[in-house]
Amino acid sequence: MERVARLVVLVSGSGTNLQALLDEIAATGTGAYGAEIVAVGADREGIEGLARAERAGVPTFVRKVKDFATREEWDAALAGAVAAYEPDLVVSAGFMKIVGKEFLARFGGRFINTHPALLPSFPGAHGVRDALAYGAKVTGCTVHFVDDGVDTGPIIAQGVVEVRDEDYEDEGAALHERIKEVERRLLVDVVGRLARHGYRIEGRKVVIQ
Ligand code: GRF
């Protein structure tokens, strides 16, 4: 039997990307999908992302920045909590924190993030709003490996979404929802392919084997 990759998913909010992974794995089966979610971590309590994990019977953990004296201590604690589940891949799915040196030393090259814009355009916490403010006609989402910059790591896959005139009326809320529909499918596809086929990172190029 093929080995099933162990995933830890990190969330900060509604967790619909996490839910898409949970649903796909439940529908396909861990063996056929190639991965299972062994834990869900967060930087805050009381979020729907954690509730989704609990409903699915997946263990959860929370490491809040404010509970640690320094950002480095928080980063080390987060890395330790993730490492306890021995993941093959760590997925940042709407996790709104930048991890530090220790986390990247332990999980660099197997830590992926999903971002709601077509990188390298519009990195950072407001990718949807920034694309609208710039007047972009297309935007979308990017699944990429995390490096020590802000949304700068090697790109694995991207999905395109057209901007509509009416998107300016609600500050991008509807646009973000359309991006998230594409993003969830892309993330589910990418994580499964990385897990089933393996991959290598050649400079900026990600090759799925
Ligand atoms: C996604 O669009 C992600 O790219 C962004 O925040 C959103 C998270 O959505 N950083 P959810 O928590 O998975 O519903």
C-alpha cells in the first residue's frame, strides 16, 4: 500500500479551505487521496476553522502570540506543536501569521500557503482589496511554498478569476468569495498531487513528479 502523507493544517478564520480538504479526503478515502489531516492548529480560539476540525474528529491545538514573551518563543512553540504530529506537509489555509526562523528551519520545503491573489502581485494580508484598488481586470489565487518573505516562495499552482465592475460596490467581498471557490479546488488538487506523486523544488520551479 502507498504511504498516506500526514498533513497539519493551520487556520485563523472560517476554515472553508480546511473543510474542502476534509470533505475531499472523506469522499475519496485517505488511501486514494494520498493524505490525511492529523491535526489542525490555530493562532486564536473560537474560530469556525477549529470547530470544523472538532466536528471531523481531528485533534486541534492553539498557540497565541500574546501568550509568549517574544515572537521567537511563539514561533518555537508553534513549530513544536506541529512537529508533535510528525507531518509530511504543513498547510497554511487562511493562517494569518508569518512564521519565523525556527518554524521554517523545521518545515521549509514542506510548508505550503494559499494566497487570494496572483503572486507576485498583491502579496500580504489584503490581496483581494489591493487587486481591486489597483484596478486589475483579473486576479485569483496562488498555492505556493512558504519561504522567509511575505508570499514570496516558489509557486505550485495558480487559478484565475475575473474582476467585475460590481466588485467595487462591496469592497471585494463577492470577489473574495469567487476567488475562494477556485482556491478551495486548487488547494485540494495541489495537496493531493504533492502527496501522491512527490515533488522537488528546483530554484523557483516546483516539479510534481
Ligand atoms: C483564503 O482566501 C486565504 O487565501 C486567505 O484567507 C482566506 C481563508 O479562508 N488568506 P478560509 O478560512 O479557508 O475560509
